Amino acid sequence: QLPPDAKVGGAQVKSLQESIKAVMDEAKSAADGMQREIDDQLSESQWARHARRGIHDALLLGTAVFKGPVPANKRTKRWVLDPSTGTHMLAVEDRVVPAVKRVDPWNFFPDMSATHIHEVEFVFERHFLTKAEVSKLAETMPDVDKEPLLRLLKQEPKVHANNHRERLRSLNGASGAIDARYEIYEYHGPLTHADLVDCGCPDVDEYDDDETDPLLTHSACVWFTQDGEVFKAALSPLDEPGTATPYRVFCWQEDESSVFGYGLPYEVRDQQEGANASNRALMDNQGLCARPIVFHNPHLAEPYDGTHDIYPGKTYLAVDKNVKASDALQLMYVESRLEEYMSVFAMNKQLIEEIGTLPAFLQGQDAPSKMQSATEASIAWTAANLWVRRCVRAWDDMFCPMVEDFAQWNMEWSDKEEIKGDHRTRAMGVAYLAELEGQAGRLQQLAKAAQEMGIPLSSQYSMLREYSRALKLDPDRWLPSEAEIRRIKEAESKNPMPNPEAARLEVERENNKMDHELGMAGLNIKQAELQDRQAERADRMNLELTQGAQE
């Protein structure tokens, strides 16, 4: 840092600019590396599958719950050659990686005094595990107390019958199945130092209560059985007192008084009842219209088969020959209200689309011709109503803090020093796609204006990378690195490539020279032929003169 009164000259300014550019290039390289690292970690966690299930939960129940980043044990198996025996041996490597998971909202029990997930102090999560899955906890989790698990496995599973899983089975007609699973609970929230010591957390030191700060708390994770016995306690990987839990909540429509939100069925419940009522009335009306109401006078006509059922070819016998059929039998038809009921149903359907934020193009109609590029996505984004935009932005608001925590995880635990730096997460949702396309157009206009004015860009490589990002292409995959570009330029300086324009002029000169030589050779040939003809003519004349003189 220079003193405030220091004078900066031209050379110093250039040096400062180069230093700033080097710092910016290093920061961009670290940011790109961090983005690729987080993309790989999300892919390994099968984030796309969890996100689809979470969106289904949000639409159906109103709330989608995700948990991450959380430590997960990843086991890698590979075959390596043993040089001593010359055979391939199976090598198993276990390492801890950050992961993200979808949480069933029915097994999610947050602090209900909070109105937002950021205000939640603690969270309980329920797991239904089989006997094999409970046994596997001792292998996948480090520092597990096996005694509580052994006592649990000696008992028979005792899942409560009145739970969501059993209610779903009863709705599907599959009730009565024995649910041989144990209930395991997971707690995330603050704990005092003494509580962590009592739970057997290996990451804290045990000391007297007099030395314990009563205000000191830790963000911890505790696993315990359905009997309340703790078998695992550990500090949060991002242990910062007062921080939120690793759970993320996305609501289709938020509730100002609760962590949980409202789903699509709740939003359109009135319109759905109206559509069901109009459809039921339409069916009842059409059923009444299908057959007429028959008025039969048994004193004037009797059915031939003795029954009053109506069917084709029904025969009646008149009691008196003077009886008219219109007096014995009369038919009354119920008036059809098909158009009225259809209009009511169509109105409710339209209200469902408007209130439920499901326009026709989002339901699959005209889907192949839409949403194929950022321009079409921008048009569809503008055409959608305000509620869809709010949901997309709410998704970005939920996802960005998760990515920031992934970045903090990598800053603290990753071995890749080249990706570490002061990073900031930026949303890449549908709204940002339109901004990307606008940025691509502005970059093209800037390059065209600079070319017309004859002003070179300060960094064509940086602009090309930004243009690649605007086109949703990975610049590291399609563009060479700066080191590769420097090697290419050094190779060209050592073995300079011929100037194409100079080579073209040289070829033209050679061609003109060859044409001139060919022309001169043709002229010499013609001159020789002319001389030969003249000599032949002279010889012929001399011969004629000699013959004339002899005669």
C-alpha cells in the first residue's frame, strides 16, 4: 500500500495495472475451479434427483426440505497392480465428502416457534431404518457408540401404527403390512459444552464446570435411538455458534406464521371443488337424459312380458281396441344442460390455471417449440405470472446459501489450494438466463464497435471467456488456457508462419513470370517458323529461276 502523498508515475501505474490484472486473473481462476468442484460434489450427491423429488413435495405439500452440506462417507473401489505378486488387488478407499439430500417433510420436525428456516434454532429429523441399515451405521459413521445400537437391535421394531407411511398404505389398500423398521432420530442445533461432553462428543475437551463459559454453545449433530440413547455426537463441520442448521426449506407459497408453506392443491381447493361439482352435475344430467321417463296407464295397456323394464322391441297389449297408444304410454325427456355445465367447468379450469400458476405451456402443451433457448425461456418467463417468478426466485434464495456453505466447506476441508479464495455465489436460475443472453448481445455490440473504431480490446481472451459463459458453454472445455496460448505464441515466434498475403503475392509473381516465359517461348517459335517459311520460299524461287534459265 502506497502512502497517501506518494506520487505515482507512468511506470508505477503500469506495474499496478499488471498486478491488479494478475490478482483478477487468479481470482477468476479460483472461482471457476470452485464452481467446477461444487458441480462435481452436487453431481456425486445426485442433486438432480433430490431436486425433482423436492419440487414434487413443494407442489403437493407446499414444502420441500433439503439437507446439506453434510458429511458423507464415500467409498471408492479400484483394482491396482501388486508389483510383488503381479496380480491385481482390490483397493478400497474411504473419504468424507460434502453431500446434499432431500428430506421427507413428514419426517422433518423444526422449531415451530420460528416463522422462517433461518430463525429455526434446532431441528429433529426422523429416519426409518431396517435392521441392516442400523447395523451399517457403525461402518459409515466414525466414532459411533455401538452399545446403544446393539441394545436396539435386540428389540423388535416398534414403529407407531398411526404414521404417515401407514396412512398412505391404507389409502392404497396395502394396510396391514408389518413395518419392520426402527425409528432413529437426528438432532441439529446448539448444545452447551457440558451437554457435548455428556453425549460423548470426541471433538471437545472435558473440563470442570467452573471453567465452562455458560454463554458458549456449539452447533452440534446428535443421533439417538427410539429409546432416547445417544450413539453419535459430533460438532457441525461448519461449527459457528448461532448459525442456522444445515436444512433448507423451499415453499411453493410461503406462510408468514410458519416454516411450512402451502402447496398447489391448497391454492386451488375452491376451484377444484367447483370443477368437481360441475363435472358431477354434468354426469348426473347426462345420465337422466339418456333414458326417458315413462308414464304407463295399466288400465289401457299391459306389457306383453309382464315387466315394466324398457328395452328395444318392447311390446304392449291394449285392453280395448279403441285405446290410443298416446293415452296408454307417455314419454318425458329431461332437458340437457351440457353447455351450461361445460361453461362452468371451463371457468373453473381457467381459474385453476390463473391461481395455480400453471399456464398451458407449463403443462406440456407446445412444449417442443418453447423453452429451447434463453430467448424462448425469457419470453416464457415474461409470459408467466407473478407467482411463478416468485417461486423461481424463492428457489434461488434457497439454493444460493447452500452453495455458499459448499464453498465454505471446501475452503476449510478441501486439499485443492488453487480453488480457494474470496468467493461470492450468484444465482443461475431462469431470470439469470435472460440476463446472460442480454450480456452476449452487449458483448457482440462492444466487439463490433471496437473493430469499427480501430481500438483493440484490453483483453480479448477475457472477453471470449465471458462470451462463452453467456452462451452457457464452459470456457475451460472449449477454450485453451492462457498458458496454452502463451506456448502457441512462443512456438509461432520461433517458427513464424508465412504471411498469407505475401505468399499470395509471391505466387502471383511466379505465375506472371511463367506466363511471360511461356509467351516469349511461343514468340520465338513463331519467329523460327516464319524464318523457315521465308527460307523455303527463297529456295523455291531460286529453283524456279534456275530451271527457267536452263530452258
